Amino acid sequence: MVPDLRPEALGDHVDRLYRAAWALCGNREDAEDLVQETYAKVLAKPRWLDQDDELAYLLRTLRNVFISSLRTKDRRPQTVGMDAEEEDRLRSDAPSTAEVVSSREVFTAISELPEEFRDVVVAVDVAGLSYAEAADALKIKQGTVMSRLSRGAGTVGGSADVSGAGLDAEMLDRGA
């Protein structure tokens, strides 16, 4: 008869597995994750052992899970740090806090528009469609697009401080 791996006895081996995992990984956090993944794999389905040695089986499983994690890590793209010059350039291109807040106000105002105006404002001013493309996409006439855009943009311009919001500046002109 082949003995089964008893889930209630697995707790007896946590300390040894943890020390082995720490030796494999080199740091405490990764070792904890490795032991947890090992137990998750072992407990996922019933196991039967060829011999009566649970610890040896668990150590083999730990090693296999560790090797699988290394292979997975090797397949993932590696991140490369940026030099200081690149970081400064990206920071200078980032919007200011005032622009971000203003953009949020504009998008909140757009979301509060009635549906027929909101759809046109989003299609033309946010997505950048032409009047003809927006009319085709929304299945309405081009004149209706221009009318709804004018009324919708006027409502948005009146309810939010849109200076520096980063949206199409023509939106404000049409709404005024």
C-alpha cells in the first residue's frame, strides 16, 4: 500500500522548507513566497508517495517550483533603469498638478452631459473624429453633430475650469 501525503502533517515541515527556500532564493520574502507556492501546488490535489518520506517529497517539489519560477522570470521582459537625463526629460513633459486637476474637471463635466451631447463631445473632442466620421459612427446627420457639439461643449466650458486641460482648444471656441 502506498502512503498518502497527509495535509494535516504538512505544518510539521514548514521550518525546514522555509530554510531550504531561503537558501535557494537568497532573501526572506522570496523564500516565503516559494514555500507558499509549494504548499499550494501540493495541496491542489491528493498525492501518494512512493516511500514514507514526506519531507523528501516536499523538498523535491520546492526545488521544482523554484526552477519553474526561474524559467518564468527568464521569459519575462527585463526592465532597464533610466539615466538621470532621461528622467529629467520625462518629468519636464509630465503635466502639472493643475493641468491634471483641470482635466479631471473637464472629464467629470463631460460625463454629466445628457447622453446625446456626451456621445458627440467624446467622439469629436476626446477621440478626435471629424464631424463626418462622428456622424457615421453615431448614425446621425453631420449638422446634428455640429449642433450637439456646440451645445455640449458650451455646457462643459461653463461648468469646468478648462484652461490647460489638455483637450482640443477648439472645443472651447465652439462652445463659447
